Amino acid sequence: MSLISIMIVAITHNRIGSYPPLLPKLKENRIEFVEAIIIWGIMFSSVTYLMLTTYVFPKYYPFINLGKRLLPLPHLFIMFEVPIFAEIVINKRNRKDLGFSSPIAWKPALAIIGLGALFGYLTFIFESPSPYPLDYLLIGFITPAFTEEWAYRSVIQQKLERALGQKKAWLLSGLLYGFIHVPTDFFGTLWIASGKNISTAFMRLVKARAAKETLGKVLEKGNWISPAYAAERSQPPSIPIVRVA
């Protein structure tokens, strides 16, 4: 899957759609860059603390009970509200600035939705799919799907593009996305799901990085978050950060 993602990145870069003009600079580059890193750092600290207190050094964490699922309320609040406060309250960004508008390029938008569907089909063919409870799937629509695309595509990548330009922003946002998966992949939710297998954890990390590089490339060309979210949901469901009550 990672190799397919990398291939799609190359095709998207060279063949599917052209790059739009750079996003307008709304403040000094250094400040935009520092804000992006601070937002990422807050989210990284939040997920690290959540994974440590849940799986490594168990202690009380304020989960919210939804049926038989327990959602980490503080972490979800941070993923939603920190970007909102930074971009909408402080920087006065509008929905178009954050990718919530019609695409400026339909080709890459449709390409990424097709890619997500392809990944889902390949997984169905080559792996043994198991049914997921409905509440589990519905939670997955919110976290990690929407929270990740909102935080990384609408906010962090957009800020980095204004500060560094398109290519550097795309590469750096992919790296940051990979690093934030270290807690879940190597001592958290996905570490437990992989049977504490270091090889599986490493491949999960590579897959996440490759997939997000693809979504980031398409977002740059279309300036639209919806296809990235649609591709995320058309694949087999990611494991939400939840516990069973």
C-alpha cells in the first residue's frame, strides 16, 4: 500500500492537474511557521500523554462514555479547538482559507477519492475483512478521520505552505504527521492492535506517512479538504482512539 501511495504521489505531481498560485501570505513567514509547529507540538504532547496514561503507565484519564465506547475528551477538544482558536479566532481565517470550499481543480480531487476506493478494494481482496460495529464506524468518521484532516490539511499544511512554499510544506507536513503516529504505533492503540510487533508498527508508520503525502499533494492542487476526508473514509476504517467501556 505504501508503494502504491508513493507511485500515486509521483503521478499526481507530474500528470494530474497543475499547481495553483501560492497561498497568499497573511503574516510574516517566521510567525506562520512557529504557529504551525506550536499547534503540532500541542497535539503531539496530547496524544503522547493519552497513550502513556492508557497503555504504559495506566492512570485516570477523562474519557466520555458513548454507548460502550470511551472517547478521550481532552484530546478531542485539543484536536478541534486549538486549530479553531489559532486560525479562526486569532488569525481570522475564513472557510476558503481552510479548504472548506469548492475545489479549484477537480482532477486531483476525483483522483484521491478513486485512490481511497482502490485501497479499500485491495484490502478487501488481500486481507480477511472483519465486521465493525456501527458505533465504531461512526466514531471513526470523527476521529481519526475528520480530526486528522482538519488539523493537518486545513491548518498545519496551509500554514506551512504560506511560510515555506508548496514543496517544502508538503514534505514537512508529511514528516510531522508521521512523527505524531509514533505514540499510537509504538506504545499505544495500534501497538496493541498489531500484537506488539515492531515490524508491523514500523510498516504502519511508513503507510501513514505515504498515504498522507498523497493527500497533501492533492490538497495543494485542489485547495479542498473534502476529497482527502472522502479518501480516508473509503478505506478500511482506521482504529479510533477509543476504549471499550
